[in-house]
Amino acid sequence: MPPRRTVRLVVLVALAVLVGFALSDVLGLRASETGVVSPRGWHGISHGSHTHYVPDDWAGSEATGVSISDFPTTPPPAGFTVDGTGQVVPVE
């Protein structure tokens, strides 16, 4: 293979891997600090001048009947997580 074609192939493979990681974050296919699913089990949602910490599986106030205001505005301490009702509970 000519060197130019090899370089092009390497660049395309690198871009494909990068796009794969980005899509897996956006679609929640893997847990990461920047993605939809956090390895901690909860993530922060900005709400005006403060942040509420909700579980990864919280689908919104319309779907669950639990308002964003019911969730804590400080992150759970180590060994704790947020449940679907907004309570800080120990990790099982």
C-alpha cells in the first residue's frame, strides 16, 4: 500500500474510534464522567444558579412525578447515592 493511502486509513480509523466513544457517551452505552450514565449512579443537572443531583435513571418530573426541586443541591458524600425520590441513601 502506498504511504499516502496508509496514512489516510490510519486517520479514518482514529476518527471512527473517536466518533464511537462520543456516541457511546451520548447514547448512554457506557458509564463515564462526561456521559449520560455516570459510574457514581447520579449526576448533576444545572437548575438556574444551582445544581440538583439526580439518579442516572431519573426520567424527569413529568414521567416520574418527582420534581427536580425534591433532589439535593449538594453531591452525596462518598458511599452514598441519590434514589428516585430525592433521598440520599447508602450505596448497596
